[in-house]
Amino acid sequence: MFPYVEEHKFFCDYWFLTRWWNKVREFGALLAGGEFLADAEDIFHLSRHEVASALDELLLTWATGGEPLGPHHWPPIVARRRQLLERLAKWTPPPALGVTPAEVTDPMTIMLWGVTTDRVREWARQQDGGSELRGAAASPGTVEGVARVVRSVSEIADVREGEILVCGSTSPAWAPIFSKIRATVTDVGGVMSHAAIVCREYGLPAVVGTGRASSQIRTGQTIRVDGSAGIVTLVGEADST
């Protein structure tokens, strides 16, 4: 099944979406050229209806020679949304919100994301500050070592040989990292998630779907990963040096 999962991610999640987003960037460049936006990338701070509205005004004012309102209207909106995203990037939300469901039955939710009935109840019982995290036993084996918390693919170059990867989730873009690490711990994911499959391919212990590993574990902290039991134990504090 692994080759099909990877091909789907490449052709659907990377090849197609890369072409799609690059076309969106071309529209962003048009808006930036008309001073509706400060930069072409700012288009991603607008909704699809807002993009259509801005492009309509750009076209109409170009055709009629009128004075556009866009250069005064959109930049403050984009600046505010960028500020909000910067603040939200520093926040780790809880793994689940709302009332705990009586039963989780969706196969995709269970297999890919590891959101099972027992897992949701476990998340609800978890308390900050504990020394143990529980998740899905995704790849067998036990390893103790130094944790490296990685929050985005741009940070994978910081991972050192022999560290334990702690992250929200992984994708094919993270592939080069698995030859360096000793184990993986993720916030979300099930036994058929990318991290789980690749760790089994490499023979690395993995615990996925812990809910809050990346927010509770610190880089440099010694942890023990039991991929057979689905338990992560915080053994020591992060090295301040």
C-alpha cells in the first residue's frame, strides 16, 4: 500500500497543488502590480470571493480609467491577517474541541489521523505537566534519546544525527530526515499515516497521535519512545546548553 500512498501524495498533494498555487501567484502578481497588494504572496491572505472582487475592480478600473479603491482597501486587511497568523503560529491548540463523541466510526479518521474513540477519551483525560504521553503504537521498538521538536519542514535541517523527531505530522517532503533519526513521535496520525508507514520501512520506533507531544516536549529533552506500547516517557529536562 505504501507506494500508492506516496504516489497519491506526489501527484495530488504536490504536483497538482504546486501548479495550482503557482497560477494563484500569477493573479497575486497582477494585484501587486496594481498596488492592491504589497506582494504577490499576499493573495493567500484573501478568500476566494475577495480575490474575485479585487480582480474585478482591477480589470474595470483599468478598462475605464477610473480610480481604484483596492490600493487603500486591501493592504490593511492583509496586514491584520498576517499579524493574526503570526500570533496563531505560536499557539498549540488542544487536540480536540467540544463534547467527546460516543463513538468514532469513520475509517479515514481512524486509520490516517488516529482519531479513535479511545484516543479522544485519552486526550480528554490528559493533564499538562505529566511525564507520560500515550498514542498509537505505530512501529515497534523502544529507544531512549534526545528529542528534536520540529514544527515545519523548513526546520528539518536542524535535526542532528541520532535525535528523536517530535512533530505535528510528516509528509513525503520530510523523507530525508528519517535516515538520521532514531524514532518519531507525532501529535496526530494513525497506523496508516505517513510517519507510521515510513518508520516501519526504516525499522524505527514510532508513537503517533499523542495529541500534544510537540507542545509538551522540548528540544534537547531526553525521552523514551516505546513504539510497541504506544507510550512516550519524558525522562529528563531539556539541556539548557
